Amino acid sequence: METLQREHIHAVMRLAGEGMPLADAPAPDPVIRESWTRCVHEHHLDPTRMQEAIILPSHVVREHQERLEELLHIARHGLEALYQQVAGLGYCVLLTDARGVTVDFIGDLQLDVSLRHAGLYLGSDWNEQHAGTCGVGTAIATGQALTVHQGDHFDVTHIPLTCTAAPVYDPLGGLKAVLDISALTSPQAKSSQQLALQLVKVFAQRVENANFLRWFRKHWVLKLHPSPEFVEISPDHLLALDAGGRIVGHNRAAQLLLEAEAGSPVLGLPFDQLFDARFEELGRYLRAMLSGDQRAVTLARSGRVLFLHAVPPPVRWSTAPAATVASLPDAGVPVPLARLSGGDPALDRQIQRAARLVDTTMSVLITGETGSGKEYFAKAMHQASLRRGKPFVAVNCAAIPETLIESELFGYLPGSFSGAATKGKRGLIQEADGGTLFLDEIGDMPLALQPRLLRVLAEREVMPLGGARAHKVDVRVISATHADLAARVREGRFRDDLYYRLAGAQLALPPLRQRRDLPWLAHKMLGEHPSLPRLSPEAEAWLRAYAWPGNLRELKNVMAYACAMAGKDGVIGLSELPDALIGGDAAAAAPASAASSMPPEAQLLLQYLRAAGWSVSAVAHQLGVARMTVYRRMQRWGIRPPDRAAEDPRI
């Protein structure tokens, strides 16, 4: 290995410094050669160094993630689907922002230490200025999809790696992110990564197109492809037009095509100027079954023929009550899911994702603190799906004794074990046939049973205890946990293959203390009582400021108690709230008398900060403002966190 490193350093210094390749070594690709030159002459990197991977602190990583939050939600399904394609070949999947910082990552948790050491990890910084020639950094520098394979890397610490990356552009033509698959080891030949390169390019375009369609869901969207058979299902080029027929967005492929056609940027140009068709006539391209000739359009300058499918702006309609739909605009959210939120942005994002998943066969993993409503969410997904008329079977993996969970889940035949019923028993998995199987607290599934559950997910069949023939089952599996399953995989307490099978899509529910719709939830629970009591402003402020360790379960108990205590006037004040809630610690209490003299907006900010455990990032997210805005308001009103507040009575 040391000999290989010395040879690599010599080759880099000779080529980048003197412009001459070694006589007995093949010259690198022009893209790699140019990157080596940049590393030496522009980035001033030393090829003799042994640079360890740069892993940024978690709070810095969160800031990078927050800036890319919407794209992260869109891209996650693509990352999971890509990982399923390449995991068996030893790859991990990374998504970085435009600065090269890894903001999402999927890899073999058994290789956690090795991946982190190599920098194939969440928070790693792969900017070419720091890391030298590498997949992510050089893709950012060139704007191209590429493979940086073993000795292509500038830094000798990276030469065992193979990294294939493709840029993801936003609809205005700016570099938004980079999708990368990397492996710790690989065959020697760079040609072995051709399939990897094609896969990354395909999935990067899928993420890019999904982001495009989210941006322009209220605009005309034009899908274009050289073939009429693929124009609707897999268009190469996407354009967005405003109400006047001007181009307001494009995917990367459309940008390159049309800028070559026009000889200049095309944003703002009329559609009619680039194509031999009129904007007013786009209606003739709406029908799905037009013949190829009818769908053809010609680029005005080059005469190139493409096929067009036009998608008009959506008609405004909703499937949920008006009060709820206001928090979920243009989402087409089914009523059972829409009823779960009163306008909390974090929950709304999960609901919108769930709405797109309800009728897929993909397994879903719901995470969140105990009592945060994971089973309610799973039931709503079931009720919103085409399976709603079929069984919803909930299994609490932590509540069934380990000695019984196998027979409860899989069933058994007569006489299969001592104490078995004489007629045998259908298992809960078979009871859910045609419907939804909800596995709560999946992290407590005994390790010995996990391979059997994996077979159910992979083969869609179940083998009863004592049986010799498997039974086919059609079940949608939704699981939930409050535990860190990834940590349990690393500890050897949970199978990684089962984890990735269960987590086809992950939905994270916010804890109650972070939800902005808490008053709506409280009033909704009060509406379930015949006396229809109402909260006083003081009681509502107290509920907002309380930390809610028990989440929705605790809130429901508090509302039930308050309803029982309410007087004839039907008003719930502080005296009607439970003593345990009123007597909580300072962080859980309502604004003190000293704070009551503060302006109302200052009191509200103080309540948010207390409820969020003094996380400024969380409060900024809840209020929809920048973190610096929260800091400025805290400074203006003299609000300081408890660890710096000394005897300040407002804290």
C-alpha cells in the first residue's frame, strides 16, 4: 500500500506540476487531469498530505439540512430506491448540498466505523477545495456526472475508493445538490463503474424532475421526448410556463437543449419563439391518446422534432374540510390524513408525503416519541387507501410475550406445540390479508423472529408453526418505533436487511411540544365531550408552554380531566387543569408574573422557546423565520436561555 501511495503522489506531482504524465503509467481522463491541476494551482493542496475525512459537527450539518429541507424530503424516496439497487454491491448512497456537505446518507450500518473513517458518512465535506479530486467535489466543479475511481483521487487516503456522482439542478438552472454512490473497495478497472454511472444519472434526473414538478404544480408543465411512447411516462425535457406563455422553469436537459437552440438563456422567453406551436393551442396536446404525428412539435431554429404532452395548471379543489385544507394547500390530501393536522408545518410535510404513499406497496416506518400518534397516523393511511374496506391489524411487538409472539404473528397448526389449540389458529399476518399490518414498537421484535418477518416482506407469504406449506398474503406493512433502529442495527440487536426493508419510506412525527397546532388539538379533544367546554386564554397559554413528555396521550388525559372539572360556565381555567401539570418545573410552567409584563409577542416567543427546550432552530422552524430573527428578538426583549439566565425571573 505504501508503494502504491508513493507512486500515486509522484504521478500527481509530475502531471499537475509539470504537465507531464509518467512514462509507465496511463494518463488520467482529461476531467481528472484538469482537477489535479486545479487542486495544485488553485486550491493549493499538497499531494503528499494524508488528509483525514472532514466530518462536520451535528449542529452545522443540521444548518446545511435546513437550507435544503424541501429537496431532502423529495429526494429521500429516490435515495432509498437507488440504495436497494446497489446495496448488494457494497455501495453507500450520499446526497450533498451544492457546497459538498453530505446532508443525507444510506449505507451498511455494519460498516459504520469504516464508512465514517473514509468520509462516506453524514456530515462529510467533499468540496474539491478541501478533499481534492473526488466524485462529489469534481462534479460540483465541472457540473457533470462522472466517476472518480481509485487512483483518480487526488488525496492518497482516498485511492481505495470508487465514487460516482451526478449533479442535481434546480428549475432555474442552479446547482442544487449532488447524488453520489461510493464503495470502499471495487474492481481495478474504471470501466466496472459504467453501470453505476448510468444509475446515478437516472436517479439524479428523477430527483431533479420531482423537485421541478413540486415547484411548478400551479403552472403549465410541458413534457417533451424524442419518442411519443415515452413522452408522458418518462420525459427527457420539462418546461414550465406562466399564464402568459413565457418559460419560467426548466429541468437541466431542457435548459441545455433550448439554450443551444436559442444561443442564450431561455427563462422569460415566449414558448412561441422557440417552437412552431402557439401557446393558445396547447389544449390540443392535453389528450393522453393522441397519435405520434398529432403530438409532434418542431424547434423553430434547428427543425428538431420532439413530442409534447401538456399538463395544465390544476383546478382548485379539496377533499378535506375547509378548516383543515387551509394548512395543506393544493396537496389533494385525503380526509383521514388531513384530519390529523391543524396547520403544523412539520406534520403537514409528513402528511403530504403519506398521501403520495397510501396506495403503493412500499413499507412505511413511522418514527416519533412515545404517544406522538404513530398508530393514529398508520390508521389514517389505511383509511385513505384502497385497502380501507379490509382489515387493519395492529400488533404491539413490545406487549406480546416473546414466547407467544411467533405463534400470534404466524399462527400454528393443531398439535404443533404443547398447549396449542386443537383447531390451530390463524396468525395476525393472515388476519391482515388484503389490508394493513401495523407493527408497533418494531424495535422490540425478537432477533430470532426477524428472518421470518423478512420473508413475509420479501416473498409475501407466511408459514404457520408446524406447517409445511406457505400461504400467500397480500398485506401492506406499516411499522412504528420510538427507538433508534439504526443504532440497534449497529449493536447487533436488529437485522440491517429487515431495517431497510421496513424503512422503504420513513415518516417522522414531531413531538407535541414542537407542534404549532397544539391549541387546535386541545379544542378538537374538547369537542369530543358533550358539555363542549372551552379554554380560557390563561389555560391555553399554559398548555402551549408545557413540555408534554407524554405527547398526545398526556394531552388527551389532561383534556378529559379538565372537562370533568369544568364548572357550569363551561370555561376551563388554570384551576381546572391537573395539579401535576400546574406544578411542573420552570421549563414546563406558564409565563411567570415577571414575564407577564413583557409585550404579548415576547411572552409568546418565551413560550415557544420553553416548549422547544430552548432550541432556537426548532422555534425558527415553527415560526417560519430565520434563526437570526429569533436571536434578534430574544436580544430585544432580554430573553436568555436558562444556562445563561442566572436569576432572571423571566427564565
